[in-house]
Amino acid sequence: MNINDFLNNYFKEHGISQAEVVRRIGLNQSKVSLMLNGKRKLTAEELIKIVTKFDIDLNKLKRD
């Protein structure tokens, strides 16, 4: 699973809307939509903002 899919699933499972992501991390809606639909890669800075603001444990992304 790639990071975009992981975040998309995380937000869906936790009932977090794109509007909430936009509000918390300060990206525009278009960028968030493209990111969550796998059509835009995240920058390291954006990823750090997201995991910090939403308290996401990226260790769950690891594959066994």
C-alpha cells in the first residue's frame, strides 16, 4: 500500500473529510483531492503536517 492509499483509508475510517484535511494542514482543496485520489505525490513537508495534525502512526504502513 502506498502512502496516498494509506491516508485515504485512514481518513475514511476515521470519518475525516477532505474539508477537515484542508482546514488543518492549510493545503488547497484541489491538492488534497488529487493527493487522496493518488494523482499527486505528497511532499515530505505535507506528510509531516498530516501525521502531526492527525496523530497518525506511520508504523502501521509497514509491511510484514
